Amino acid sequence: MIEEGNLKERIKRAQEGDEKVVKAVEELKRAGIKTLKDEEWEVEDGIVMKEERIYIPEGELRGEIICLHHDTLVGGHGGRWKTAELVTRNYWWPGLTKEVGKYVEGYNACQRYKNRSKAPAGKLMPNAILEKPWSHISVDFITKLPLAQGYNAVLVVCDCFSKMVHFIATTEKTSAEGLARLF
């Protein structure tokens, strides 16, 4: 876990070992300017900054910084977007949001205690046993069929007891009154 006191030193050491950062810092020094690429990159107190946020190179330090912002007792465990917002206030690296998302999704306590937006499913109940044919039916339309003898849809009526089926030719424009006639 990161201690606030040595965080700055650990970031400096990690940046010194990152070839991309070393190359950018050398270019800054060689050019004799404070910033690089329209003030996007700069060096402040020996720490490389991108858009006024500390650049964190690849390694375990990224995970520890996410942990520092996500696993706090006060205000922590805020989920993917809140944690990403907290981290991006001061730090930057490519793919930060994606990495924060993976961390939060893999965090055991957050997954166990997550508020569910749906009520739990009730107990499964068996269907009633049918006693006679045609007491329970299912009805469905099959539409968008090719035109045949003036019809382009089929009304399917199925008996749930015997599984007997009646197919009734009709059109897609059948009204409620027309459906009653078909029955």
C-alpha cells in the first residue's frame, strides 16, 4: 500500500525507468524549454506531468494509486466512474478508465455488496396441470410472409394440452374485430 510521504519519490523512480518518459524529458532539456507539444507535457520538481496531472508509467504503481482512491473507508468504493474521476484529478496514464474498470469489477467486496436494481426473482412455481383440451390456448401471428392467394400472415392457435394447432390464413392489417371473426 502507498504511503503519502514516499509516493512522490516512488513516482520519480518509476518515471526514471520508463523509456518514453526519459526520452520526453531529454527532449525538453535539449530544447531548453519548459513544456513540450503545446504545453501538454512538462517537468515540475523532477516529475513529468501531462496536462497538469502526474504521469504514472506502467507497473504496480498504477494499481496502488487506484487502490488509494477506491479502497478508502470514507468516500471509497464509489464504483468505476467515481473512482476514475478521483484518480484523474491528479494522475494520468493511457487507458486509465479501462484499468479502473477492471479493478472495480474484480474487487470482491464491491461485487458482493453491490446494490441490485432489480428485485430478486420469486420462487419458481410449476404450471397447473391441464385437465381437458382447449381450456388453455396460445395465439400468435406470423407476419411478413410472401403474398399467397391474397394473404400475407398466419394466425396460429395452439392448444396447450394436446399441442394441436390450427393455422388460419389472414393479412397483416387484421383489426381487433377481424381477429374476433377469425376466432
